[in-house]
Amino acid sequence: MTRLELQNLNKVYSPQSIPVKNLSLSVEEGEFLTLLGPSGCGKSTILRLIAGLESPTAGQIRIGDREVSKLRAGDRNIAMVFQSYALYPHMTVYENIASGLKLRKMPAREIQQRVTEVSWVLGLEEFLQRKPGQLSGGQRQRVAVGRALVRRPDVFLLDEPLSNLDALLRERVRAELKQLFESQRSPVVYVTHDQTEAMTLSTKVAVLSNGFLQQLDSPQQIYNYPINQFVASFVGSPQMNLIPVVCQGQYALLGTSKIPLPAMTMIPPQVILGIRPEQVRLASEGQPTTVQGQVFLVENLGMHNLLSVRVAGSPGETSAAPIMLRALLPADQPWRESVSLVLPPEAIHWFDGQTGGRLGDGSS
Ligand code: ADP
Ligand code: MG
């Protein structure tokens, strides 16, 4: 059984550049883990450490029962797919896919067998004699994946493999990758800054910021229970509304209404109310409204309209800035400029404005 495990992994380039800070996580057989975070948060460095292209400042990397952090890259049985594809331009598709096996001195017959099998899976049979320059972006990407698959590695690493493709192609290749990796057992670690890729491909997502692991969970759990304000704002599109609110007793004041706070031992000095635009609803006739406001911007997204609403009459206003709330409504739902909105209590997230940590759910 192969299982990838990182224990207290650290990478220090200089006191100013510490892209991996005490990272511990494991990826089981059959799992697809995505490292998700903004550019510069340390994702590629983590992959390079696993692959053996960098050595850790501290910590351990285990594959199965082997501790591999002292092993050379070539001895780790890991395959990596890069954003740039890194194909050999002078070699044919066949030679590109076969190159890693040739280096390992595999018998020619077995190489041919494996390349044939992989090129069939990837639909590359008719391109085997072409050079990379004669292929489309999507085909080149498939060759790069083929070169990894043919090795039958213990672990697959992929670093932003879709980011060089245009939007339409990216969606198609994303679906292909999902199918492909569902049918094999080696752990996969996939890097992206694109939350849609992370949510659709993964069995587990690790959200990273500034070298620190923020949350490691299933995509559903990360969407439904973001552990802090960073995760809440990074995952979900359109972005979650995050509104600083004034509290009074056990209530938060928003517009002209009072919203009950979750049970907490102590209410922090700054509280943020979070709600996803897709969970804000228009109040129907006679339904108690949570907030009223004026629509000042409408973005037509095809299936939906994204309304930006200025919340009316904010009690206890401490700043001059008006409160904005975005609501995602089905395109066929009519609305007036003056809207009444419902914020379902079960859809509200609460965060500590100073630490960013999640409040309520017995977590504080
Ligand atoms: P990501 O892949 O998430 O965009 P990287 O892992 O490439 O981020 O980089 C994380 C941080 O580490 C960045 O601030 C980057 O400048 C820094 N870094 C990467 N490689 C080196 C290096 N060889 N020397 C110094 N700093 C580096
Ligand atoms: Mg990177």
C-alpha cells in the first residue's frame, strides 16, 4: 500500500522567505489531494520537496513505509506534471512518453506495451509519431500526463497542469483528469490557485496561506464550514459576503434588524458576519425580512443575476462606509430597486474580526 505522509515539514530559504511552515498531512491510496492557495503561498515548494527537487529544512516525507526525504529524486518513484508540460520538442509523442522508461532501462517490449496502453487511455494513438510542436495545447497536456501515467509511480504530483489552457478546454481536460485519476490508486497531490478545480477534482483540499495550512477537509466541508475568514473568502464564487457588524448583547446589528449571535462564552470585540451570495434570498410577501436595501449594481451571469445591495439604516453605525451585501438570484426572478432580503440563520457564518477564526458551532 502506498500512502504519502508529510510530518512537520519546513522549508526556509531565508528569514524573509519561509514558504512551508510545519506542514503535516497524509494522502491515502485512492485519494486526490489539492493544495489550494494564492500565488506565492508555497504550493510549488511543497511539491518540489515531495519530488526531491528541493530538500526540506526540517521534517519528514514518507511514501508507504519508506522515509524518502534523503533520497534522490530519481529514487523516489514519483511522477510530476508541470504547468509548462516540459516535453522534449525534438522527440515524437511516443518518445516523449517512453523517455522516462528508457532512462530506467526497461525492456523495449514492455515500454511499447505500456505506451500503447496509456496512449489508448488518453486518446493519443493517432498522434504518436508527431512532435509536440504539431499538437494543440490540450494534446500536449495529455502527453505530459501520459508520461507520468506510464511510469506507474507510487505518487502523482501535478503543478497547475491546466493553467496554460483556454477556459473552454480547461473545463474539458479537467473532467478528463478526474475520470483518469478516479481509475487509479496511487495518491495524487494536485496544485492550483483555482478554487473550482480544487472543488471539482479533489477528495480532500488543503487550503494554504503564507506557508501555513489553514484547513484540510473534504470540498463540501470547506465550503460549508470554512474554519476561518481566509478560507471563507478564498473558496466560493462569487465570494462570500463578509460584513463587520456591531454587537449588542446577544445580537448583531445589520441594517434595521437584529440577528441572534451563536452561543459563545465571550463575544469578541470585532465580529464578522459571513453569508454566501447564493444563500441570500428575496423576501416573499408577508415574510419577515432580515435587511432592506437599494440595488446599486446588477451583474448578469447568464443563469443568475448578481445584485449588489446597499443596506439601509444601519443602526450603531461606527463608520461612514455603507454596508454592502451581494445576492445571487436566479435570472428569471424579478426584483425591485428597493429590495427586502432574507439571510437564513443556518446559512450565516460568524468570524472573529481580529483572529479571523470561526465562531460558534461550539468552536469557541
Ligand atoms: P506558489 O507555488 O504557491 O505560487 P511557491 O512555492 O512557488 O508558491 O513560492 C513560495 C514562496 O517561496 C514565494 O514567496 C517565493 O518567492 C519563495 N521562493 C520560492 N523558491 C525560492 C528560492 N529558490 N529562493 C528563495 N525564495 C523562494
Ligand atoms: Mg506555483
